[in-house]
Amino acid sequence: MRIIKQKGSSTVEFAIMLPLLLLLVVMVSEFGIMFYRLNAVTKSVQNAARYLSDVSVNNANTTTDQANAQNLAVYGNIAGTGSPVVPNLAVANIAISSVGSQHVQVAASYNANLILGNTLNALMRLALGGSAPTNFMTLQASSVMRFAQ
């Protein structure tokens, strides 16, 4: 007789746990994609800094060299053709500056798009009482290289 009374209990337990499991899967996916994008932006910034350290003559970056480095960081080539390394990365997000007299720094700031779009942002603001920023996933990468001698 006890088996008949507990016949639907596993269905109820599954219905209770399903939203939590789905939330866990989505969060792991979000952070996995963010980690992948951060790695891609970091590698592209390192390539741009390496390019600037190799092509600079007498430690002077020309505007052409800087534009080529920005294109290299965003598109993966100096021509600036093709699709960006990560979605929505733009040349305006790449900053180039000198550090001292023998080093160059290339930095990137990237506002990452989430899988769920604004839904996760809204949930974070709701959970934090409206104090969560609009873009709480801003990825930043920078690289410093010494000029070639």
C-alpha cells in the first residue's frame, strides 16, 4: 500500500529541482563563455603589443602603426577586415600608450553580451536591490612589451 501513495513523489521532486538545475547550467555556460572571451581578448592584445614592439623604429609609434595594432587586436589582422575576435569588440575599445621610454602598453575594455541578454542583468538588480550596474561583465585586458632594440 505504501508504494501507491508515493507514486508521484519523484515527479514533484523533479519539478522542484528543475529550475535550480537549469539556473546552474546557464550560469556555468555564461561564465565559460566569459572566460573564453577574456582569453581571446587577452591574446589579441598581446599580439598587438608584440606587433608594436617589433615595428617601432627608435621607440616611436606612428599613427599608422597604432591603427595597425588596433586592427590586429580587434580583427586579428592589420588590414582590419573580417569579423572581430569576439562579438562587439571595436577599435575604439583599444587604447595604446607608452610606459616609460622603452615600453608600450595595449589595453582593451570589452562589455560582454550575455546569453540571456538583459534578463540576467535584471535578475542581478532584483537580487541586489537595484544596486547592480547595467553592465556587470566588463572584461579588461592589457599587455606591456618592451621595444625591440
